[in-house]
Amino acid sequence: MVENYVSVAVFILVGLALPAVALTVGRWLRPHKPSEAKAIAYESGVDPTGDSWVQFNVRYYLFALLFVIFDVETVFLYPWAVAYDALRADIGIFILVEMLVFVFFLLIGLLYAWKKKVLEWT
């Protein structure tokens, strides 16, 4: 039983050591010649003008969050659809109802977002 803990400890140590070693070796090997021109912000080859503080509308973040939620839904639906044929014989209608409940809750979330006008891009 101890060998299981040892192997996990080795994986953790290697997982922590590899990035540390890679970053340290990179620091030693890369050229380091700071200059004032390198310190300014780069915006597509054009010198930046104005203030860098720009407030974004919160709707952009909500829209992105909804995209992530429905993207994860697709990740859950795909393996279920692949395994459905094999599981249908064993579990029966339960697996179908389980996924319908999952999709139902996601549709409730979508309707809520639609009602709150999160999906409008104005």
C-alpha cells in the first residue's frame, strides 16, 4: 500500500519540478536587454494613445458565460449520446429521462437569460 503513496508523491514532485526547472533554464538562456522601447504597450504596431482603462459592458461577460455553459452542455451530451445505445438495454428508459431532466434545467436557464434580455447584443 505504501508504494501507491510513493508513486503519487513522485508524480506530484515531478509535476512541480518540471515547470520550475523549465522556467529557471529559460531565465538563464534568454537574452535580457531591457530598453524603454520594450517597456511601452504594443497595440498592433501602433503607439497607444489615451487611457488604458476601458470599462466593458457586463453583457459581454454574461454572454461569454452563457456560451461556456452551453458549451459544457455539449460536452456532457456527446458521450451520453455515444453510450446511449449500449446502456439502453440495461437501464431502460431511466437514462433517457435523466438526460431530459438535465436538458430541461438548461432550458430553464436559457429562458431565464432570455427573459432578462441577456442574449440581446445592443
